[in-house]
Amino acid sequence: MSEDNKKIPAWKADFPIKKREAAYVSRKEFIKLITFFSGTLALANVAIPVFNHFKKEEKLGEYFVGLTTDLNVGGMRTFYINEDHRNPYMLIRLAEDKWKVFEQKCTHLSCSVLYNHDEKVIECPCHHGFFNPDDGSVIQGPPPRPLPQLTVVIKEDKIFVTDFIKEAKETNGHG
Ligand code: FES
């Protein structure tokens, strides 16, 4: 053993990494970690809308919503499909035989929208976004897209919803 080695404490001899080198390695690891998380977030940003898009394309079958006698003209009620409380829907009775169902989440920042029968609009109280209750299209305000709409089917006095309608397509509320 040389004279120099004798002066180095045993613990240092066991881990012969200089402090500067150790800091360099951890900074490099940190950058790798940040890059990994940034990449994961970027992927999620793309994957989640794609996943939701395909999810909405799925056929729901016929989901029973309620009876026509449950709601007067101008009335609105919210409901969930298959107990999925993340996605509230709104059933609106626009006229005696005109029913509409939309997602109740605003397409801007997901606030709950409400039907205003006096003004004949669906409004978002958060940033004054307004939608057309006939087709869910944006009338005014910051929402970037129409409200997703479902097909309504009436059988005798029972109301069902089926699949999603393509954005802002005109319907008569009977599928
Ligand atoms: S969340 Fe509806 S307009 Fe902003």
C-alpha cells in the first residue's frame, strides 16, 4: 500500500467516487427521470383522447332512462349510464314529442351544463358557454366542440338511449 492510500480513510477507499462525479451522475439520472415522465405525460395526452374517442364509438345497446311521464315539456333530468358517475348525461324534453340527450360536461373545462327552456339554450355557468339544444352545437363562448349527443328511442312510454350521434348532426329526437 502506498503512502497516499494510508492517508485515505477506509470508508473513502471503499467508495472511490469523487463528490463532483457523484453529483454529475445524479443530475444525469434526474434528467433521465424528467425525460421519462415528460414522455409518459405526452403519450397520455395523445392516448386518453384516442381511448375516449373509441369508447364513445362503442354501441351502448338500449339503455333505459325513464318514462315519458317523468318529465314535463321544458324539463331536464340528469342520469348515468351503467353507474359510471364520471359521465353525467342530461335528458331534455324540448317539446311534447321531442327528446334530446347530451353529455352534461361542457366541452370547455367540464363544468355541468344546464338547459334553459325560457331562452332555449343549454348554458354553461362557468364561462358563459352556450349550446344549441337541437344538436348540441356551440352558439357562443369558449367551448371548442359541440356537446356529445346520444340517440333517443321512445318505445311506448319508455325512453332509451343508444349510441352516440356524430357531432352536431340534426336529429328529431327519435333516433
Ligand atoms: S367550462 Fe363551460 S364554458 Fe368554460
